[in-house]
Amino acid sequence: DCLPNFGGDWCEISMLCENLDSTCRAMGATCKVIGFNAICDCPYGKTYNPRSGICENICDPWRCMHGTCEIMERTYKCK
């Protein structure tokens, strides 16, 4: 028997993405395991919000109310 969230002949396959994978793909993201957690690796310009479970725009209008939002890798900068 394998530990929870692992499968395969030698329990070498992480099953953490099994349930999340279709959700990630629907948002244009891929499922990624970090430590003991599965998250969606979102496309450029978006970031994963673990509370909502969706990829959100990095530069939402409210982020830089009195400036312009510029995407910097996986974060943003107000100019």
C-alpha cells in the first residue's frame, strides 16, 4: 500500500495533481507539485490565488490606482 496521494508500482507517482489538473488546464495553466501541495502554474500575466483556486490577472485595475501596472516575471510593479 502507498502513502496517501502516491501511486504506481513503487509508490513513486505523486497523485496530488490528479484532481486539480483539469481545473488548471481550463485556465491555461499546468498543475505543479511544490512540497506536499498541488498548485496551478498560471500563464504569463496571471498568478495563482490559493484561496479562490483560480489564476488571476497580476495587473488588476485596483493594484496601481494612481499609476500604471507593469508585469515583472510573476509579480508586478507600479509606475
